[in-house]
Amino acid sequence: MIDEEGAQLGIMPPFEALKIARGQGLDLVEVAPTANPPVCRVINYGKYLYQLSKRQHEARKHQKSIGLKEVKMRPRTSVHDFETKRNKVVDFLQEGAKVKITIMFRGREMAHRNLGFDMIERMIQDVGDAGQVEARPRLEGPNLTTIMAPKKAAGKAGGAPPRPAASAPGPPPPAPIKAVAPLPAAAKPAGSQGSSGG
């Protein structure tokens, strides 16, 4: 048995230990039931529960939860918007979160998926030291996604590393568009000579 100050009172039967605890106006709490003999302590049980919950709350407060943040773009995202998204990715990685980068295609953009792959590769190169690729770029339906995680050494070094400089200035390459030359009059189908068709 252990008293309120932590001093050992020795081995005694339970009724005697309970009599001592009640004599001091405190509770007898079994702290190590598997020990031989079991260990009991004379304490204020309400105060003990309060301190225990306070310690658990402090432990949760210092615990870091790692979330997954997502940054979405389109294959024709402008240069300035791309840089803004890149800066958000770097910020998320420096906070210790993983980042899912998604490039959304729609309609005819699906024919030019290479633009999306180029854009994701450029993002990976620009982010550079702030993070590492956890999942390589892959197509999931109409979306191209990759997941980046913060580098391990960046969190332990202390102080935030500077943001990477912008890559080569200039807009992302536009989607190739074929110019269609007008058909000569002789090559037009017979039914298209100004009929409205209505």
C-alpha cells in the first residue's frame, strides 16, 4: 500500500488499508491489480481522475494529425494560377500534410492528356525540396492525380525552408489546335450551296 505522498506503508489486508484511507477522508484505489501482492494507493479519486484527463488532453494537444489536402487544376491553368497553386502545395507540405494534386480533364481535353502529365511533372520539379512523390501520377477516370508527402528531414531541421523559385517564365503550352483551311467551292458537297435546311 502507498500513501498520498508516495511513501510505502507495507503489505496489509484490504479492510485495514480501507480503514486507513477512510480515516484520512480519502479513497483506496488499486493501481496495479496484476502485481503480487496487488498495489493500492490512498488518494483523492476525483482529483486523480481530473489530473488523468488533463494529462490525456495535453498529450492530444501535442499530437500532430497528418491530413490529406487537395489542390485541383485544369490542363489550361494560367501561369500565375499555377504558381499560386504551387505555393499552396509548398505551404501544405511545410505544415506536415500530404497533398493530392489533381488535374481535371473534360471533353476534348482528354485527347491531350500529355499536357496534364507535363503540368504534374512541372509541379513536382517546382516543389523540389519541400516534398517527395508518394504516388506517381496516374489517371483515375477524367482526373490525373498524384500524392506528395513532406520530406522527413524538413520537419526536424527547424525553420521553414524558402519557397522554390518559379520555373521558367511563360505560360504553360497551349493545347495544339489544327487550323482548318476553307474548302474550295468545287470540293464542297452538292447540298451546301446556301440552303438553310430548315
